[in-house]
Amino acid sequence: MEAYAVSVLTAGMAGLSVFGDVLTPGLRWSVCLAALSLLVYRSTDPAVRGGAAGSVLADRKIFAENPLAPRLARAREVWVLAPAGKNFLSPEHCTLLRSVLADPGASVRCVVLNPSATEAVRIAAEQLTGEHSIEPLPAALDTALSRLRLMRSWDLPGELSCRVMDYSPGFSLVAIDPEEDGTVVVELHGVANDSSSARMHLTLTPGESGHWYRYWVKQFAEIWARSTEVT
């Protein structure tokens, strides 16, 4: 209502100004200051500021609205941190990565949890899958590693590198063309989620979230440096 009122006053003042010096300078300044005050006030309104956050924060439903397939189709570099490997390293996503690796200049890096780190796997299984999981984490991890081995056997010109780490960092990450104007999607694992699709996702781009985009890119680089190559 405040915006409507100030808009009407501003339009009326502009209309009257056409017919000469009808308005006093004091009245003109009052309307201008009212409009300026309204702009400043609305910039602090949580509902307005929440619009930008809404494009960053979501759950896994965001992939239904903005699927990865079109982005991966144009990608030349993909980084994947998937401690359990259960969700991202699905048959569908592996097929999408095949199209990436068909490019001679493409590079795909994948990091999963080390199955030999039994205590870390046990803790991650309790956090990520729970007692009612259809596919326990050790089995899901074995499946993911089998798929990565199969992908490495593909006769494709792109480079696929696989590493394992000895603990779960508490998040998953997918970065598409991270060194360029790309996208980073971070999934925060949390605890006691009813389902993995309910976890918070951060979708970051350099233009909207420059600082945090670079932060998560560096996080993956650090994890990659601390991980061990899968032979």
C-alpha cells in the first residue's frame, strides 16, 4: 500500500508539473524523500531479500525443476564428491558423464568414501542411510566403485580420475566447469533426515555467490589433494 501511495503521489506531481509551477518546492521534496525512504525500507524487507536466497537454497527437488542433463551436456569439466556414491553415481548420471568424457578435452574427477576405512564407513552409514535404508551404505559404496571401474574401461578420449578419502566431510558436491562460469551444487547431509531428498542443497554460481562459489571450489580442491588415487 505504501508503494501504491507514493507511486500515485509521484505520478500526480509529475502531471501537475506539466502545467507550470503549480507545486511548491517543499511539496516536491517531500514526495521525493518519501519515495527514497520507501526504497530504502523495502531493501531491508526479509520477504524481498529472501528472493535471492530462494534461488540458492532448496532440496533435491531442484533437480526436477533444473535437471543436470542440459548442464552436463555442455560441460568440459566435472567434479564429484559423493561419499556413498549412491545418488549421483546412478546409471542415469553415469550415462550423462559418458557424454562428457566423449570430448577429448573433458575431465571428470570423482571422490568417494574409502571402503577400507571401516569405522568411517560405519559412522557415515549411521548418518546417511539409517537403519531403514533399502541399500546399506557399504553395498551402495561397492556399487559406486564398480560403476567407476566400468567407466574407466570405456574407450573414450576424456580423462576420468577416481579417488577415495578416509572420512565423510558431511556434504556432497557436484561442480560443473568450476574453473569457468560454472555451477556448484552442495548437499548438506545433516542428521535424522526422513529421506535424502529432504537435505538442503546450495546451488552457487560466480555471479550470484562469488565468495561462496570460490569457497566450495577450494573445498573440493583440498579434498582431492587429501584423497588417494584408485588404481
